[in-house]
Amino acid sequence: MPCAPHRGQYGSVFEGYHLKTKTPVAIKRVDRSRSKPEYISLEISILRMSNESRDIVDLLDVFETENYVYLVLEMYASCGCV
């Protein structure tokens, strides 16, 4: 059973599954109206640079719509959602 979304000041994080591999992922939905574009870009850049770190979850993909930016992240195993 999926866990409830985790809500923050700028968006929410949901549990999901990678369509091809069926592995669990975390999907962070950032509301464009609540965050400056440069902050969203900075977060994406930092996550891309840190993909090889064992201490930071990997950024797997980014999707954008008019109102939201979706960051698809590696699911952290001890989050209690999987």
C-alpha cells in the first residue's frame, strides 16, 4: 500500500514505481508558483552532480508541466514506504 504524500513548503513527495523496472521511486512534485525558478534549477543541478554519492539519493529523471516540476528520485529504503 502506498504511503501518504509528504508535504513541504514548496511541494509534495509521493511513492511511485519506475514503469520499466518496477522498482520503487520517490516522486517530488514542486509547485512552480511557490518556488523561484532558479531554486528549482539549483536543486536539480546539485542532485545531478551528487548522483555518485552513497549518502544522497540519485536523481533518475525530471519531468516538467506548466504548473509543476517532477523530480523522480531513488527511493530511500528506510523511509517506511516500501
